[in-house]
Amino acid sequence: MKNTISILIRSLLALFLMVAMGNTLLAQDEEATTTTVRPVKNTFDGNWLIDNQTVMVPIKGSFEFDIQHRFGTVKNGYDDFWGLYAPANMRLGFSYAPIEKLNLGFGFTKSNLMWDFNAKYALFQQARSGGSPLSVTYFVNMGWDTRDDALGKFHNNTDRFSYFHQLMVARKVTDAFSVQVAGSVSHFNSVPAYINTNKEITGLMKNDHLAVSVSAKYKIGPWINIIANYDQPITQHKRNNPNPNVSFGLEMTSSSHTFQIFAGNYSYLVPQRNNVFNSNDGGNGEFLIGFNITRLWNF
């Protein structure tokens, strides 16, 4: 009897040890998996790369202030000092990350006195090893044109609104080089139109517009990058087809600041207006100098 009890006790102890060791090994595996599958750092160094959003979403509790400035085009040369003294456009933007992978913001732009309200969510994040090979982020905004309507341009208040949807896919290829490809849909409730011979209102442009963009960053020093964008319209309108955008410049970064200076064709700052109404033709010298300044705080 005693031998039977002793064998039973030893068996129970052995079973307990096996379970305990199994749980320990499982916890270690889970911990190893958790620590191994970590997102890569600094695919890009901020929310903006010239005129486009990037896949990056600041960490939870981050508050960001943006100053975006575009001078006039350089085509007039010395008359307005290559656009530096020409009428300029400017946007002030603010954003906050209330939870991980989500960023919410708003901004106000001089052109059209436009307010924009936006959100960005990181669907997938490129892992250092063992996880997603790409970063995928979705960005959406709503623009509100608040100009005085003395000419009767807006028949309804809803004509003042526009929208922008963008899906971005990016990869940090090496420690120095990152590239992003994005597809976007812009929508305007009201677009330019005319009255045809049948006295019907006919749109010069479609309400929806498709476009693609390619953005890249190459690190040439600890705090300095070469940056570039290319934006290609896809939708063909009856008239007023937008021109593509080519932009390139330098980016200087720190832990809480980003400064970009560049040349490009876009001047409207709000992405749907840039994509749909860009009339600057780089082939005719209609490009301009711009800069972005970003300040980041973590709470």
C-alpha cells in the first residue's frame, strides 16, 4: 500500500513538473515570439514626405505640430525673386495619437481657407524578422472650403466638402533606403461645370479622381536624408486634367523635429486639391520651392 501511495505521489509530482516545465517553455516561446516580431524603426522619419503622407504613425501619446509652406513658382525669375516674393500658400496642422497605430488630426490652409480633418491607421507594420515584410497604412481626410461665396459657386453647403482616401504600402529595404507606393481616390462634391447647348449643366471634370504616388528616402548621414516624390494622375477628365508632380529635396531630422526643403510642382497642400487641380507644369518651369517643419511632443 505504501509503495502504491509512493508511486502515485511520485507520478503526480512528475506530472506537475512536466506541466510546469511545459508552461515555462510555452511562456518562453511566446516571449521570444513577442520580442522577435518587432516593427522596424524609421521607415520614414515622420508623417509627411514632401506633399504625401507616409506609412508612419507616431507612438501613442504623440502630439504633432506641422508648418507647411509653398512659395510661388520660379518661372518669373528675378521679378519676384524666383517665387520667394510671390503669393505663397501655407498650412498649419495638428495631430495626436490617442492609441497605438491611430493618428487623428486637423489643419487649416490659406488657399480656399480650407479646413481638413484626417485620420491614419497602421494596418500592418514591417517586422524586423518573422512578421510582415511590408508596412500598410490607410489615410482618410475631409476638406471643408470656407471661402466667402460672393460669386455663388456653392449652390449647397455640401458643395464645399471634399474627401481623400489613400492606401500606402512601404518597405524599409536597407538601413538607408525606404520606398513607398500608394493609391488614392479624391472626391469633390462639386466640380467645375458649364451649361451646354441644351441648357443642361455638364461637368468639365469627374467628381472622383484616381492617382498613384511613389515616395522614397535615402539616408546620407545620421540626421540627413535625400527625399523624393512622384505623383501620377490616372483619371482623365473632359477638361482641366491635372499635371503630374515631381518633387525632391533634403530632410534634416532629430528626435523631436523634422525639417524638409524641396522643389516640386504641388502648391495646394491639401492632398485632394493637389491631385485634382494641379496646373503647374514642371516641363515649363512651373515648379516651386517649399518647406515642411514638424515638431513632436510625447505625453
